[in-house]
Amino acid sequence: MGLSVALSLLAGRVQALPGQTPDEAVVWIQANPTLRPVRGEKLLVRKSDTPAQRFMFSASPQQVGRASSGSTGGIIRTEETSFFDIQNGVTRDRLQEALRVIYGPTVYQDFAQAKTLYAYPTQNTLDRAVNRDTPLLAALQGEVREGDRYAYWLEIARQKNGFAYSGKIIVFLRDDLPKLEAELRNR
């Protein structure tokens, strides 16, 4: 059986979701018509129409948020989809649509029905950003959600005029929620 036949057979059974092995993720990424990786891309897919427009998808065994030591369990823990688009901007709707197109209706429904655990910036964050002269802290808008299957982190960086040129949506294991939430609250 050739590799392309094996990929097509596995693609129907495998979904590269957090909790699965890196090998399963590679097969799914290679078979995903939205991601369309080029030769040599395995757990990281990059697309660029122009220097002002870039897309990236990555699957990682690392926990979401800041790098930490310790066992990853040999599974994919985090999958990130990010956009950088100076021409068209990045919106919440665009990130949600990317989630729906890449993962399908089941994961999208889990995201849509997920409970928001933390949203930022809070007023306290805005006050600290002004006092410390750290405008980037105030420019980041995001939320962390917990669904029945997965956890989600959506973040957009807005300029002072409100235009957002970069953003990301991350699907990750629910077990990693406390770590991420603590990191975001303590920024």
C-alpha cells in the first residue's frame, strides 16, 4: 500500500486533536485540505501570500502558554492557528471561522458552547498598563474557554486605532487550563 493510500485511509479515521499522538497529527495535517502542507512540513504549516499576510498552524506536545519542563506524555497537547494580516486585519469572526474550517462542526460546536473562564484585558490590567507604560498589555484582547471536549484560547492584538493585525486561536487539553489561566491572570 502506497503512502498516499495509507494517508487517505487514515485521514478518515484520524483527527489531529490534542490528546493524540504526533504521528496521528502528522497524518491528519498532511490530509487536511485546508492546511495543505508542503513537502517537509509536519507539525508546523506556514503559508504566506505576501509579507503582509501570513498564516501558521502548529501542533505541539508542549503545554499551552509559557514553556515548562516535565513530561508531555508523548501526545499533542496544543494546536495553534495564527494569522498576521496587515491588509485585511484579523477579527474574532475570522479566527472562529478558521477553527470551523480546520476542525469541522463538532469542535466548532464545542467552542461555541464553551464556558468563558477568563476574558481580558480587565480594568486592573488596563490600569497597570497605563501605570507601567506597557501599551502592549492593554492591546491584547482575549478569552479562555472550557468546552466539553477541549479548552480554547483566543487572542487578538489591537492597535490604538482598534485595528487588529494579528491573532490566534488555540485548541488545547482541558487539563492545562489552570496553568494557562494562572499565567494570564499574573501578566
